[in-house]
Amino acid sequence: MLISVILLTIISLLAVSAIVLCVIDWLTANLYLRKLIIVIGLTCVIEAAVAALFLFYQVAFNYHIFYIIANINWIDTGLFTVSFGLLLDSLTVTMLIVVVPTSALIHCYSMNYMSSDRNITRFIGYLSFFTLMMVILVSSSNFILMFFGWEGIGLASYLLINFWYTRRQANKSSLKAVIINRIGDLFLILAISIIYTIYGSVDYITVFGLNFHLIHLTLGTFFNFSINWLDLITIFLLIAAMAKSAQVGLHTWLPDAMEGPTPVSALIHAATLVTAGVFILVRCSPLIELSLITRNIMIIIGAITSFYAACVAGSQNDLKRVIAFSTCSQLGYIFAIVGCSNYGLAIFHLMNHAYFKALLFLSAGSVIHALNGQQDLRRMGGLLNLLPLTHICILIASIALMGLPFTSAFYSKHLIIEMILCFPNILSIGSFVLLLSAAVLTALYSIRSLYLTFYIDSNVLASKFESVYEAPLPMSIAMVVLSFMTIFIAYIVKDLFVRSGTDFLDGSVFVDTQNYIVLDAELIDWIIKIIISSVSLFGVGILIIYYLFYKVSIFVLIYNRLINFTRLIFKFSNRKWYFDFIYNEIFLLGLAKFSLSIALTILEYHVLYYFGPGGLRRIIQSLSQFIADLQNGSIDAYMRVFQITYCLFILVVFKNPFLILLIPPYYLFVYICFNSGWYLWEKLKELTRWIVGKLGFQ
């Protein structure tokens, strides 16, 4: 009972915070009242964070529970019934400690970061609404309530990215995020529709309990490949997750989302929006486990995304965009390990990533705030002594991101690479190479960002350099707390998720015994383990050597020989592998030109010409003229009408087309009779005129 009250309290506090802040911002412009309401909203979110931590402690360290609370009848149309139920299990509480405490720290950070913005009340309200929708998503007990939260975070992301709505680029970025996420929403709707059609329910417990009985229900055979409904459902769920978690092909909205304020970037890219796609896949593990083709696609997509995003991040000059592509890369790791059926490790890395990526964004926001909005790495440098706390925080986050020994990602990211190598599939070697290369590239772009921001000589304008100052107290508190969480949280909870034989997620996820490869990873040769653990150090060493000795003559000679090739590689990577160009210039512009040509040549000149208002007028006019031409007094025209009518009458009444064969002789007889009668009538009229003329009548 206590656990149920705590979860409902979290949702209530977030709802109160979101509603009160947005309503007060709309009703009044009183500065003091707005500040009071902001403090009340922040207090509600902090209390929700404390409640989430207590809830995790009760579930993780005291006892495991799995039950549904607040099972209220929500939608009832007779044939379709949905309840407003909240599912409380170990997966839910894990996501709650990822979402709510991180959101509370971002709220605290935003109090000072956005203090000069007159719409800060609305901003804090949007953050609270975002957190509320994410809590509903992760604690839902059915697909419809989950979809409600899914759409809610999509709406909140649009409002937050477009918070500075007077900026044209913010308008474009928010629309781009919404449109690309609509693709995922479409496939999620299709998946839910198929689930309801096949299973007759949208409740998790019912659907997951019946999946074994419907595993052989096939959709059909195409090109000698048999596709069942379970494969189709899981592929649709995968596409939905790819759009929300910014995997390659549907990732282009994520870097552009940097147009929002930095706290928005921390919330979207760390703890909420991008993790929603991964959560859906983990929650639907009973379905994912039974579809080998979906898990193979997931491994391929994750490995490619991880390598691609790491390559692009190393060539970006915008600090926030570097971190954004880093998010894509780390989510690729998570997708790959979900494809290997290790859901505990996926959630563990997701939790680690949420903390160190939130710290990375907030530290980057501190740098940007100190430089009055400057985000270009080429216009930074020399900030080591001016921003010591920020430097320590961003260094901790970067070390965790690289996965150096005994940091948070060291316990999860390197284990992911080991698991990929052990996966009994032909895809494992290629995915292993891509993920290992991504780890090296992660170290490269992390050191590059640190070097250009803090260690080189200053490229900051003198007017800005003199006004650089360390982050204020609320921002510093948020960064320090996240630093401690980044360092210690992985060590504290790692046995719950990745220890062999752990039962923490039992009842929340399902793993087929044939796909259990945790023990195989323990048997990997120690040389391979050392190689995997040292790849980040290798990348760090390469970049340090380059920055220390790049002016040495031998390095200058090598660089001059390879300058054309390196410029080509850098340009290709800096343009993000031309994904935006392909989408905009080939697909969108090509589709627009094709649609325009179709509209002009076919729709305008043909369809509308014949079937539009003018075409309808011409059809009626032509039909009227045809009917008028039949009424010309000619016996031939009348006989043609009679013949057509007689044929239709025979076909409709007698339904015997052979009777139409009687028409030619009958028509000949009638034709002779009519012509003879007409001839006699004409002669009779001539005779009458002649007699009248002879008799002298006028």
C-alpha cells in the first residue's frame, strides 16, 4: 500500500508543478508571484525525486514486487475497454530514478540558467510536464496509456525546442523533430492495432502471456520467406523506437534539437525522450525475444549508429552538437545489446548514460552561459583557470563517456562490446569491430572537445573573456550532485543488473534460455578483455600525442602528404555523411518536383479538366446536345433509340442475352412498316394539297 501511495504521489506532484506553473504564467505577469510559484514547482519536483529514490530502495533492496495499482476504467466502448492502470515493477522504478532525480537537478539548474528570461515560469512548467509524461509512459500497464505518455513527451519536446519561438531556426528544428517522430508514432499505432486485433487486448500482462500461443501465426510467405505477425509487430516497434531514440536513418532531428535552451538538451538527450524508445523495446522483451529477425536488425542498426555518430561527432564545431551525436552513439550501444537479449545490461548503460550525459550537457551549458551564448569550439580556449569547477565536472563526464577504468561506463560499455562478441551470430564480428572503433572515436572527440575548450590558448573575444565567471550556486549544485552520481552510482548498483544470476529484473523482462550469453562473456580470453578495456586509452593517447607533437617536422610532412585525403574525410564527416542533403535535396525536393509535375500534367490538365467543375459542365452540355440530336424528327434516330431501349429491357427483365438475336428481323419488319406508313402519309398529304388547290380553297 505504501509503495502505491508513493508512485501516485510522484505523479500528483509533477502534475501540480506542471499545471500551476503554466496556469500562473498565463494568468499573471506579477514578478514576485511568479518567483513564488517557481519555488513551489521546484519543491514539488524535488519531493517527487526523493519519493522515486525511496521507491527504488524499497523495491531493489527490500523485496521485489509486480502488481498494478490505480486500475481505473478509462475507455469503455463496449467492444474496446482500456483501464488507467500503473504497473509497478523493478523496470519501472529503475526508470523512475533515471527520470525524476535527473529532472529535478535540471529544474534546479534552470532556475539560474534561465533567470534572465521573462518566460522562465512557462519554461519550468514545460519541464515539469515533460517529466510527468515520461513518468506516465514508464509506469503504464497497457499500450494505450503508454502511447498517451509517448505522445505527451513528443508534444513537450516540441514546446521546449521551440521555446524561443521568435527564432526561425528554432521553429524549423521543432517541426523537424515532430515530423520525424510522426514516422515512429505511425508505426507504433500500427503495432498497437495489430496487437489488439490478434490478442484482443492491449494490457501488457494479457499480451505477454499469450505470445507463445500465437508465435506460429503467419502473415504469409513472400519470396520464399515466411513472415509471422510477431515479426511484423516487433519490426514496427523497432521503427518507432528508432525514431524516438534517434537511430541512423531517423536521427537527423536530434542535432537540430540543440536550438532549445541547454537544460532542454540535457533533459531530452539524457533522461527522457531518447530513452523512451529503448524502454519500449525492453518492456516488450517477451515479444522481441521470439523474433530473431528483429533482434538481428537491431544489432545492425545499433552498431552502425554507434560508429556513424562517433565519426560525425569528431568533426563538429558546435559543442552541443558534439554531445548530441555522442548521445546517438551511446544509444547505438544500447540498441545493439538489446538485440543480444541482455536487457539488464541495456538498462544499466541507459542509467549510467543518463547521469554522465546530463552532467556533460549541464557543464557545457555552464561554459556557454559564461561565454554569453558562444557554442563554437573554435572560439573557446583558455578557460581552465577561469572555470575550474566546470572543468572538473566536464572532465568527469568525459572520462565516464570514454569508459576509462573504474568509471560508470567502464562497467557497462565495455561489457556490451564483450557481449556482442559472444553473440552466436555471423553479425557479431562486424558489430564488434564497429563498436570497438566507436569506442576509440569516442575518446578522440571527447579529448578534442576538452582541448579546444580549456587547454589551448584563448580564442575568446577580449570583451567576452573579461566577463567570464564560474557557474552560480544553483547550477554548481546540480553539476556537483550529478558528478557524484556519475562516479558512484554504477559501482553501487552494478550487481543488480549485470551480475551473473541476478534476478532483479525477473518478472519485468523475459530472456529465452537459448539467448542467455552472460556466462559466455565470462569465458572470453583475457587478452581480448584487455584490448576492449584499453581502446579508450589508445584513443586518448593518439590525440594527446597529436596535440603535443603536431608541429614536429615529421608530423608536418605526413600531414602535408595526406592533407587532401584528410580534408575530404573531414568534409564528409562534417556534413554528417550527407544525410541531410540526401533527405532534403533528393527525397524531399525530388518528391516535391515529382508531385508538382504530377499535379500539373495529370491532376490539373487531365483529371480536373475532365472531372472538375468545367469538365462536369462540358459533360452535361455534351449529354444534353446528344439527347437533343436524337429529337430531330428522323425515323432512323427514333429506331436507334428504340433498339437500344429494347436491348436493355431484354437484358434487365428476361436476363437472357440470346433474345437480343431476335432484334435484327424484328427491327427490319418495324422499319419497313414505319417507312411504308410514312411514305403513304406523305403521299396522302400531297394529294390533299393538290385537291384543295384545284378546288380553289385558300
